Amino acid sequence: MMKTLIECVPNFSEGRETSKIDAIVEAMLRAEDVYLLDRQMDADHNRSVITLAGTRESVGEAALRGVGRAAELIDLTRHEGAHPRIGSTDVVPFVPLRGVTLGDCVLIAERVAGEIWRRFQIPTYLYEAAARQPTRRNLENIRREQFEQFRELVPRDPSLHPDFGEPRLHPTAGATAVGARKFLIAYNVNLGTDDVRLAGGIARKIRASNGGLPRVKAMGVMLRSRKVAQVSMNLTDYETTSIETAFDAAEREAAAVGVEVTSSEIVGLVPRDALPESAIRRLKIQNYRPDLILENRLAKAIEERQPTPNPFFSRKN
């Protein structure tokens, strides 16, 4: 059993072309002692969320390989989707799982952010626990503008200059936010309406920044392929605000405007203690399966894949 284990959850701005995500994942898995836990593509968001786990020595190199491959394959000047984004690789968070601290993940985030600029000329921003500026702890403060606006503002506004790199975005790959944080649960609630204004109103009521649920980020988005409005949430501390609490709040606010919650969904993985089996049906989770549970998926990944050393890359990279 590995003594150290860190989760890395890079988000890529591509959710429609499977071949591109296949190539990015393949590149990341060439790193030593790294396991693929989950991959989810969303065509409406035009975004993919990849969940890896690896040792302290290897997980950073895996992330770097993914960033490099994404820069080759994803052109943000031709990208459109419902989810905010500033880069082909939009965010790269590191999360302590076993034998490491949040401080260890901060050091890895700093090294990876510096290497992204050095290797690929993509400017980087540090967020959450790795942030060097208080205003950048919150990812939304970095990603307030979309790529198209962000690339115009960065050269002119010193407050938007990156932590690593020159004050200019990569012409097609944009910028990347790299962070260290606690375990985050990406959780979406789907409404029985296609009115995205209602979803946005519910999001404003329940998110922490507007005085709602603590440690909850939320926004309203439109899923055009399903003609459904969605309340898209990030639960940044599920021990403070649980999935059940978030669902109940969204359902209550939806009922107040005469809208039904038709389903909900998990994006990525959840720890076992965050999703009691007794709550799955009540929460209307449409994509539930046992390997959405982090512990189940990790055990399966380790059993399925015994990684072998790559002679072209050492632990010192």
C-alpha cells in the first residue's frame, strides 16, 4: 500500500470529443504510481473532470503531462460551453488523502504552477490554500471573466497578473488555476424547467457568498441538450454542509417558485461518509453507482492497474 496518496482533479475545457480526453488521460497515466479513479464528460458544460490519485512524488508530474497534452488538443478560441473557463486546462487542484497534509499539497501546487509556465508558457494562478493573495483563495475571483474577456484584461490590469508567467494568456490554451484544498464535492440539481433565470435565482439564495449555506458555491446553468435548467454546486466542506442539506435547500427554494427538482447528480467521486445509502433515493441521484464512492473506486483502480516505472521520467522530474 502506498504510504502517501494525493487526489488530483484536473478540469479540461472539452466535453464533446472523447478522443481528445482519451489522449489527455493516456498522457497522465504514463506517470509512475498514478491511478485513474474517474472521468466524466459533459457536453453542455463542454468540460471533463478527471480524478486521479497518486503518490506525493508522482501526482504532480501526471498533472503536468495532462496540461501539456490539453494545450496541444484544446483551442479555447473555438470553445463554447455553459461552464466558466479561462484555460484548456482550467483548474488543477491537489487534495490530501493519505499520509500527507494540506501544506504538502500547497508545495506540490506551487511546483506544478511554476512548471506549467516554464514548460508550456501558460500563465498560472494559485488558489484556495495555495493562494498567495487573499483575493485568490476563492476561485471565482480568478475566473470572474471568461477566457475571451480575461485575455484582454490581464495585460492591462496589474491585479490580474498571474502568479507564474508573464501578464498575457497563451493564445489558445489560456491560463490555468492550480490549487490545494480539502475534498470538494461537485453536485448538481436539475429542475423541471428550462428557465435558467430561476436556476440562477435559486443559486443566489443558497450559496455562501450571498449569505446562504456555508462552504457552498452555486450558479445556474442551462443544459441545452436536455432542455433543463440546473443549479450547479461545489460543496467545499461536506462536513459543514452536506449533500443532503444542499439538496433540501435547493428543493425548498425551487418549490417556493413553483418548480420541481427532477433529479440530482454527482460529478466525480464522493467519500463514503458523504453519501449515506439511505439518502440516495431521496436525493434523486440519477447517476449513482457504487464506484462513485471514492474508497470503492480506489480499491478497484489499484487492483486493476499495477503501474510500472517509465524509464524516461524519474521521480526527480
